[in-house]
Amino acid sequence: MVPHLTQFTDFGILLLRLMVGVVFITSGWRHLKDPEIRSKSIGISKNFTIFLGAGEVLGSLGGMFGVLTQLAAFGLILILFGAIYKKIFEWHISFWGEKTYGWHYDLMLIVMNLVIIFTDGGRFKLLN
């Protein structure tokens, strides 16, 4: 319909990477800021909370700056699968959620990361 917009594809992928990065860097920071309290709220050990937070921060930085972009996106997808597992099988949260966010949010982030993987993160990157 508007073929001239395809010239902005790489810019759009960059915006997608930045959005995914913002979501994960804030989540990871919450894990790292006070891992003791955060670990109790999500039901995992303090050490795994620190590991998870570091993974989220590093994955988000890799995605945002375009450093090992596909690997970073794949790592974030693994984290999201863990979140979906917890929501469905341990917390029994539905797709849309009732008192908290459902796992539709996580599924959307998986698809966003798949777009990043499939497009190799676009042209605007620091390092492959």
C-alpha cells in the first residue's frame, strides 16, 4: 500500500530492539536492586534471581546496542519461556490474567524477539 515505507525497515527494527531492551533492563534491574525481596516475590532463590537479573540486563544491552543481537534475543526468549511456565503451571495465571498480567505479554515479547532474530537485528548494530 505504501511501498516507500520499506526504506525505514532497519529503523523500525532498531525501535523494536530498543523497546524490548527497555522492558528487560527495567525488569532485570528490579531483580538486581534487591534480590532478597524480589526472590521471595517470584518464588525463586536469591542466587537465581541475581542470575536472572544479570541475564535480563545483559540481554537487553546486547539487543539495544546490537552486540551479538541474535544471541541476546535468544537468551531473552529462554527467560520468557521460564516466565510463561511459572505463570501457567505454578501461579495458574490465565492468558489475559485476572489480578496480574497474564502470559499474553510474555508471548508478545517472544514474537518481538523472534523478529529480531529473523532480521538479524537490522542494519544498525555495533557487532554481530
